[in-house]
Amino acid sequence: MKFEPGFHLLLGKNAQGKTNILESIYLLATLRSFRGVGAAQMIRQGQKGFFVGAEIIGSQSDTIKYYWSMRERKLTLNQDPVKRLSDFFGTLRAVVFCTEDLQLVKGAPRIRRRFMDLLLAQTQPTYLQYLQQYAKVLCSRNALLKQYRPDLNVLDSFSRELVKYGQALIDARRQLIPKLSPLARLAYRRISADAEELMMVYKPTVQTDFAEELKKNMDRDRQYRSTLIGPHRDDLSLKLNDNLASQFGSEGQKRTLALALKMAQAEYLTGIVGYPPVLLIDDVMGELDRERRSGLLPLLERAHHAKGQVFMTCTEENWPRELGRRLTRWQVSQGQVQWHESQS
Amino acid sequence: MLTLPPAVQELKSALNRLPGIGPRSAERIALHLVQSKQDAVDLLIRSVKEAKEKVSLCETCGGLTETQPCPLCSNSQRQQECICVVVKPTDILTLEKSQAFKGQYHVLGGQISPMNGVGPEDLRIDSLEHRIRENPVEEVILALGSDVEGDATSYYLAKRLSALDVKITRIAQGLPAGSELDYADELTLGKAMQGRAALPHD
């Protein structure tokens, strides 16, 4: 199948395979599912594995092929096996909008940390490595704290490693949020007609110097037998007119906020990389009222200008008819995709 | 379905425990052995037994040896004023092959790893301190890996040995010889940049 630049509407009844298409595009970009399921759950029932392949046409053309089964996994980029993932990530960039995004506002801090981490991993090559090393040191340090009487010099050695990687994560997040915040505020204002002011503030558990504060917190760490401060406990605070959105926002405001965060993510990637990521929009329209829909659609349509692509799933009943101009419609039924019509 | 005779099955699982030998290779080797001539099998048994009996760890450095102390430790031609600390006995063989070092060795026998319950008391650190106290050296070179545990263990050692009035260094990290920048990952490049050295100009 070939998808031209522009807006693609995937229409069909429920359970026909619309989301599957978005899922496979996202999989090629990140090697993960956006529904948060493992690879084993993406295999068709009764089959051994799955295969996804695509030619990505941007400033250059790249062919990605990915085969996964319980026994083997093969990832090739332009026919060559991929040896290091950091060489692979960035070939295709995608931002997904789905109903689970609401958890960015409502859910645990872990979800907002993952949001920051994903964006930084997509734009800074060393971030992912630091994140992985940090997780390893953290496990070691916590294992030490759980010992009956930990050797303080050993603890000190691992604390030092924790600071080395952790401080880099904190610095990267601290620099990211002030750049992301105005983008999110702008997107929020466009989607919602309301005048609420969105504030996005990084809430680190470390105020300035990780090494110093870790030392100060040592007694508490030992008492609780766990590392209580560090980037693994950070949060991102989302406020509307100075009130925490998770507590005081209405459902509609929370949905708008989640969309604005994703929009900001896409804009930020565009700014760094120079061209927009592929936008994948899964069943989000049905949940928005008419006013917010008409605020969001123009944002999505702007993707045309930079030769970007947008894929949106919809059921017949709730596809946004106001989205009239320049779109390609595909009919999805029983796992088959058919070109329906192009409008321009 | 015909299965392996129990004795062959047992041999197979014993072989399977060896490094680099998976279940298929283990089965092939087991079947090969039971069908081989008696001489060949005897030779194998004898050489395994002899090697195991003769080879032990050097009491001084912890390397593999047939004599006490090992040829490296008893060689007076080698530099006495420098000890290179490595993680495992085979690291000595690797370094010797490179011929980059002509001093003494000391094997730690592992790295500090809280996840696996390995602490400093499980490593040969006491014997290292003892060695330095008995025969003072000028420099201790830490040649541990550059993973999290290697970094933490190196730092721990540096701190602990600092009481002994000896210069402590760690081997450099950076680009593999003969390679271009494109082939190095970002972390390695970062470390290479940090550990850069001045070029002589005369």
C-alpha cells in the first residue's frame, strides 16, 4: 500500500483492523506497541510471529523490515541487520494520539516521566543510554540499601554512579520543559476556546545538586531501604490557571490538555528534526465536543504544509465531516484496506 | 519415540553446562563420544583430569598457574613497581597477548555487584592491600571494565587504596584502534572526549 503525503482517514466499523494500521506504523518507529502490550500479544492468533515492513520516504528513502517471533527477531534497515538501536531510532518518527493519553493528565507521575523520556530519547542520542544505565545503578543501590548493614564505602561508590547518570537526566529534562511548555500552551489555546492558561512545570525531586542532596538524604534512604530522590521520582506538573489539572480540571479540559501535550511533542520534534513526525490519531475525535474538534482539526491539517502525514481512525458515525478538504479516505473491513476516494 | 539412553542424556546435560555449548551441540558431542574409540575417550578424560589437577590459582596474583607462585609473579625481569588489577584470571592472558604491560598482576575475582550479592569482602582486595604493604609499589593500574559495576568497583578501590600512599590510575576509555569516529557510540565518544590527552609538539 502506498500512502501519499497528507491526511489519511481510515474508516470502518469497530474491530475491523483500523488501529492495526496505526499500530504497525508506530511499531516501525519505536519497535513497541502504543497500546502498551508486549510483542507476543501483537501476533495474529494461531501464527508464530509477525512481520512489518515499509519504505519510508523523507529526505532520503529507507526500507525497514521487522520480523518478530518467540524464537527470533530480525530488524533490518536497508537490507542490513541493525546492530545498535541508536542507529535505528530516528529513521521514522511518529506521535500517537489515543484515548490512553488521558492518563498523562490523570495518571501516576510514572506516565509523565515516560512522556519526557520518550521525547528526549527521540531527540538526544545519549539520553536512552543514560536512562538505561541509571536504571541499572538504581537497582544496585536499592539492593545495597536492603542489606542488613550496607558497606558505606560501597554505597558511596554506587551513589556516585547514580549521580553521574542521574544528573544528566535531570539536566536534559530541565532544559526540555521550558521549550515544550509554550508549544503546549499554544496548542491548548487553539483547541479550546476557553481562556485558561496552561502551565507546565518540571518537578524534580532534586533541586540543584544531586550529589549533595543524595548525601543529605542518606539517613532517610537507609531508613526506607530505598533511593527516595532522583529522576526516577520526578514529576511534571500540569496546571490550568494555577490549579492542578488532575484535581480541578473538567473531563473536557483534561482531554484537551492531553491532546495539547501530544501536539507539543509533534511540534517540538518538527523543530529539532526539521520536518514533522507522522501523526497517528486513534479514536480521539468521538470524545471531543464540536468546539474542540474544530479547534484541533486545523492543527492536524497543518501537517500538509510541510509534506507531513496524518493517519486518523474513525467509525462511519463520528468521522469529522467538517474535515472536508484534501484528504484520502480508506475503507477498512475485515482486515482489508480499500482506497475509497481522494478529495482535494 | 526413541529417546537418548539415560547415560548419554546425562553426558549431554553435563556438556550443556559448559560455556558456548547449547543443547544441540551438547547432544552431538555426547553421541560422538559414546561412539568414539576407547583411546580417544581415555585421552580426553586424562587431559581434563590432569589439567584440573595441575592448574590452580596463583597465591600471589590469583592468575591460572601450574606452579606457586606463577611464572609471571616469579619473573624478576618484570617490573616490580607496578601492579595491574583485573577482574578475572583470563584478563591476564588478554593483556599479556597485547604485550602492553610488563609489570605485576592482581586478580580481583569479580566486581562489586549488590544485585548478585557480591560485596568487597568477596573479592581479593585484602590480599591486594597486603601485597602492597609487604612490597610497596609506585602505581596501581585499575583495568576493570567500563560498565556500571566496573566504574563503581574502580572508584571503591581507588578510595580504599588511597590510604596506602600509592599512585592509582585507571586504563583509558575511548576509540577502538584503527576505527573512525562514525563507528563509536555516543557514550564512548563522550568518554573519549573527557579523557583526551595533549599531543607533544617539538
